[in-house]
Amino acid sequence: MSASPSLLATLDYAVLQQCMHCGMCLPTCPTYEATKRERHSPRGRIALMRAVADGELQASRAFAEEMYYCLGCLACESACPAGVDYGTLFETARAEVERVGAAAAPQRSFWRWLTLRHLFLKPGLLRAVGQALRYYQRSGAEAAVRRSGLLRLLPLSLQRLEPQTPLMAAAFSNELISPLERPAGVPRRRVALLTGCVQDLAFPDINRDTADVLLANGCEVLTPPVQPCCGSLHAHNGDLAAARELARRQLDLFPVDQLDAVITNAGGCGSHLKKYGHLLADDPAYAARARAWDAKVQDIHQFLMATGCRAPSAGCGESRVAYHESCHLCHGQKISRQPRALLGLIPGLELEEMKESTWCCGSAGIYNITQPEQSAALLERKLGHLAATGAPAVATANPGCHLQLQNGLAASPGHPCQSVAHPVSLLARAYRAEKSG
Amino acid sequence: MNPALLQALRAALGAGHVLTQPEDLIPYRFDGTAALQQMPGAVVFPGDTEEVAACVRLARAHGVVVVPRGSGTGLSGGSLPLAGCLVVVLVRLDRILETDPKNLTLHAQCGVITKAIDDAAAVHGLFYPPDPGSMKISTIGGNVAENSGGLRGLKYGVTRDYVMGLRVVLPDGAVTFLGNKCVKDVAGYSMKDLFIGSEGTLGIVTEVLLKLVPRPAARRTLVALYDSMEQAAATVSAIIAAHIIPCTLEFLDQMTLRCVEDYARIGLPTDVAALLLMETDGHPAAVAAEAERMREIALAHGAREVRLAADAAEAERLATARRSAFSALARVRPTTILEDVTVPRSELSKLVAFVAETARRHSLLVGTFGHMGDGNLHPTFLTDERDAGEMHRVELALSEIVDETLRLGGTITGEHGVGLAKKAFLPRQFDEGSLALLRAIKQALDPEHRFNPGKIFDFPTPP
């Protein structure tokens, strides 16, 4: 065990003390709901963090397991009248777990090293791997390997994951979007578009749709072709040093002072991107720029509805849609109304409200990889509520949720819902239909 | 904890339902009460009444103290563990056993969530009125143990008014059912009433038979804004004098209002001295007439403005915001010390003024809210438990507020219970005869003092 003080002990104690354990968070926490154990509840986890901060408890393996059993969905933050900053507590606790190696195991260390320290730290490498994967998936090699039975040689955990590998897009964002695109007529605003990492590889068409919708609303769109990961994956998984490094690179890449807004279309990224000021508060070279950045970052729905999104005159081809709220969009950024309002602009499209629309779908970053059972239970619950709406399509604004729902629906033949789409993609389709119709 | 007891508990419940590791126990060393914590010896999760009884018998055989717990949202320390005790968590007993629309009753296990009881009643057009602030997570068993109130006390009463029967595990492990579905029943002592509000010191309630009432057909919610607390209090007195009994008459002071709005963001004004949340329910014609009359009375008594909730959704947002008041006050300072003093309705404005004056005198921050219709006040001191000097001033202020409450003919607790948090004040309220009776009852039911000992009151010399 390390001799230096716990990261939780160096945190402002008032953040830990803010929790007055009233229990209002309990019914909104998916892991408490599933187990009815206080340890798996927000106030229970905070009690454990406080015990570590007070030096009463070591950051033990059981502590580590608990911190990684938490989805990090932040539903507790929405429920908390006392305003506890659970997100910061949770990230600090996971960072402490990694600092002391409480969760260490050889295989886990290898995967963390490969993903957090290489793939998601180096955008060029990630793209190269994406291209290789794209070739493997599209050349017929994947089908051949699956037929061959070779996959049975993989460890069980990987065998289970293999079918969940997202299908790599035929072209990534930089092949679809020019670095600078101008709207017809005089630009009303100048914005930058964040293309993300998973979004870029698996859903670059959503990035294209976002650019189209911004152009249709009079924005000049700046899209640097190679963008780093925003670092949310690192921050949520205990690697704050890498998260800070990625934040600095992001700040270096964008001329923030020349932009009206920096647009993100992924709930999970947006929630993290808006907190660079906090992340880099102790970095004298970047703290001021990070605060300026925070003020400019806007979720696409937030931006469009605040600036007066133009209603399309044509429909999008769907008549009924359900809306699943990304946790980090509704709980992390408190953006719930705007995506619904955006969908409401599309002629002929009816929004079918889904029960528990703000309940986590089980994707939760890489939770579906680290906690497959709990993740599957949450997905099943979500698909049940989705089926009850009878809607043939579901909209959601986060690549993790998108993939999770897509995989879940693919494995549920007969489910009334046939497709998953980003709200902005539906709007983009409606704008395109105007021209063709 | 004694390994032989743990082994026996594991055999009785299954190993997965017995927790002993520090990472499992630390999250159970508190309930909803501020600044109190104690480490239990073990935490167990029985699945039915028989398993609860088995836990009680085993603990007794090994001389271990038992503390029952529902969702752990109590505000007096009633479910706070005692050092080294066995915490019996009752959340697995979560089935509704029967809804009987012919007799207007509902029979449930003790771990059912309060709101789920009302939801089940609503299916039959029926209503379970008690609505404590934590109703979305509190258990019905915990409500019975603490005799919880809520926002509707003025018209509908509290938990006790709805309990028709209880299944209880006694301190020797025996199980008995007290009460029935009869509206009239005078057979023997009203023994179920002994267990309502007993805070786990006499027995463990495992099933509850509840009375339901018809669900009101209409409901109207109004919000009145005032520049002084006296005007709000005068409005309440005038409404009662006009023979209107609204189901809700809640008030929030400016400090509370600011915190609630900071959390709920529903457009509550934060520049007024007091807000009155009023609700009337019943027949649509009566509701419309009463709402209009209440509006007139409020305006006549100096309300700056009276707003009518547009629909049920807005009314629900207002009630939810009010229920968040206590927790929302925690935004201001690290520690919130909540009181529950209650006085006869006519004395309420005197107590409100006394609380404000006392806080000023001791240089303390206080937010006050509560149930103006039933005289139940929640002065909440906003402080920091790490500041010993300030905590001492809080204690002095609380003591003075308790004395003033009793002088006005009130009680130290209206709906939270005595538990540990208010134990020191009980002897000021009870005369020696009442205290002797408390001890005699405890001695008769729990002669070995195994059930939540030291809660509510102490024996002069512990046995």
C-alpha cells in the first residue's frame, strides 16, 4: 500500500460531507434497486469513500469491486436535493483504486494498458485499428473465423464480447466531413464539431448528420480531421492523468476564442467535456483556457433549441419514435427537454414516452464489458419498456447507448422496435426530404 | 460477532443474507439522522416472518442486541445500529398480500415501499393518505414503527390512524397477529397501538393491515406568497376559522425556499419571506369552492400573490419540491440538524418567531419549514459538525426551542420519533408517572432489554 495520502483524503472534505444520507437517492439507483444492499447504493458508496478518506478503511479489493459495480449513471445526482457532486467522488474513488492497485490483475492490467494508454490516447492508432477491423468485418474474414470455430480458443470473457464488437463504418468522419464547411448564405454562427472516438468509428454518419443540421441552421462548421478522445473513458476509469493530457490536447486543437460554440453530439462525452475547467483547475498553463472552453461546449440539442432550430417542412420517414435518455445527457448535463423538443419539430413524428426513460440501459461506458450480468439485466428492462411503447424506432444521443440498444434489438427477434437513431439524424433526414420532396 | 451465532444465522438464512465484512457494514452504520453513527456487528436479511423470528431467537440465545431496519431513512436515530448489534433489515419482505376493496383494507409485508401501498390502492380507486417526505423509499413497517406523518396530517391524520392490524415478532421470538378488518373492535387492550411508534423497542412488525379511504375525485393546489411569516400564519388561522380543512397547509421560509428552488428549479420565488402551499381535495364542486375561498382569505391576509397549480403534474412538482426541503437545506452548510417540535396550531406563529430569534441570538443559520395546518414545525440548523463551538451553540438553541415548545403546550416530536436524537428531551415533556409507565411496558415485553435498548428512554440503571 502506498504511503502517500489517499486521493479521497486530498479531496475537499466538504464534497464528502455534503451527503447527509437521507436516502432520497436509493430508489433511483439501478444497483441498489437490483440488490437492496446499502453498499450498492450512492449513500453507501459515499460512506465507504468517506471511510477511506478518514483512514478507517483501506482502498481494499472489495472497495475496488464496489466502485466498479457502480454504473456511474449519475441518476443519484438528479435525485439528490442536497446537491452532492457524486461524479467527482466516483472519479476520485476509482482513481484511488488504480493508484493503490486494489483491483490489479494481470489480464485487467493488459487491457487497461492497451485501451486507456494506447488505443484511446492515440487517435491515429485508434483509426488504424478501426480500419483493420473494418477490413476484417467487411472482407468476409470475420464470417470465416466465426464459422471456423477458432473463436472457441479465446477466453470465455472475450468469446462473450466478440459479437458486441461494433461494426466499423465504411468511412470515418474525416472522409465524410471537410475541415471547414460553410452554410448557404451568410453564416450566423461559427461552431466547431467534436467527432468523438467511438462515434467516429462506429457512427460517423451521425457526425455527418450533425454537421448537416448545423449547416441548415446557418452555422459555419469547423471539424478538425483527427481529434483525440475527450478523455471521459479515462476519467471514469480511474486514469485522471491521461484524462488531463487528452483535455490539454483538445484545448490545443480548437481556437476557442474564435468560436461561438463547441458542439458535441454524444451524451457521455458532453458531460465530461463541460468539466475541463474542474479537471485542469490546478494546471496554471491551461486552467483559464479550460474555463473558457467549458463556457463554449454545448450539446447539439441544447445548442439548437437555444438558438431557435428551424422546423423542417418534411417528415423523416418515421411516424412514431420512443426516446431513451443517455444518463450523462439527462443526469450529467440535465438535458431532457431539448431532445424531445427537437423531435417535436419534425412533422408527422409522434413521440411515445417510455417508462423509466432516464434509467440506465446498462451500456455505461465499458460497464457492459466489466459487469456483463448487471448490464444485461438493465438492457432487458429497457427493451421491455421500449416494447411497451410499440414504437418502431427509438432515438438516443450517445454511442454507448446506441450500440447497446442495437445489439439488444438484434438479439430480440420480434421486438416491435426495429431501429435506433440519433435525434439529430432524424432531423437531418427531414431536412433532406425537403429537398427531394 | 460471536462466530457460533454467525454460523447459525448463515444456516437459517443462507450465507448470502448475512453480512460481516467492513465494506458491507460501514454503509449500515447510519440511518437518515444527521451526525450519528455506530458500527453494527452483523447485518442480516430475513425473507419472511419465520426467518425474522429465527434471527430474534438466535440473537437472544447468544445475548446479542437486535435493531430492526427498513430503508434506513428515519430522522431520529430509531434504526441507527447499536455498537456490535445485529441489524435485521426487512426489505426482502416486500409483497403486498391482499387488497380488499369490499372492506377497504390492504394487507402488506413490512418491507413494501410506502408509495407502492398508495399506488396499489389507487388501482381500486382507493387512497392511502399518509405521505412522509421519504415515501418513495421508506417502508411501511418503518412508518408504523415511527408512526410517521406527512403533508396531509391536518385532514387525514398519521400512520396510526390507518393501522387495523399488525403481525409482530416479540423479543422472545414468538409471533402474534394483533387486530383485524373490523371497524369496531374493543376486545381487550388495543395492543396493536402499543407497537405503533414503539421504534423497534418492543417488537418487529412484519405485516401490516391498513385501512384505505376512497380516492378524492378532485384536488386543487395553491401557492400563496407573503412578505412576512405572520401574514402566512394569520391566513392559516383564518382558513381553519372558516371551517375549511384543507388536506395540506405547508409553509417554507425564505432560506428553505431558496434551497428548494436551487434544487428543483420549478420557478418558486426566492424573494418572499414565506410561502404557503395549500391543497384541498374531495368532491369537485366542494374543491372548487374551497380553493376559491382559500385564495380570497390568503389575499385578505396580505398575500402578495396567490397562484393556482395548472394541472396535476404541476401540483405534484410542488409537493415533491416541498418533500425535498430538508435534504435541500444541506446545500448551505455541511451538517443539517433537523427538529420536529409541534405545538397546538394556535401557538405556531409564536414558535416560528421564537426559533428565528433564538437562531439570531446564538449566531446560527436556520431554515424553517413545516406543516402549518397541524402545528408541526421543522426548524433546521445549518452548521458543521467539525466546529465544536458552533455545535455547542446549536445544542443550546435546541434546548431553548424545546423548552418554549413545552411551555406552549407542545411536544418534542410530531412525526419523527424520539430515537436517540431527542431522548435527552423526553424527561422534560413526560412527568414521572408517564416515564414509569414507559419503563413498565418495556420491562413487561422485553425484560432482557434486547430490542433496540437505549432508544426513546434509558432505564435509570441499565440491568
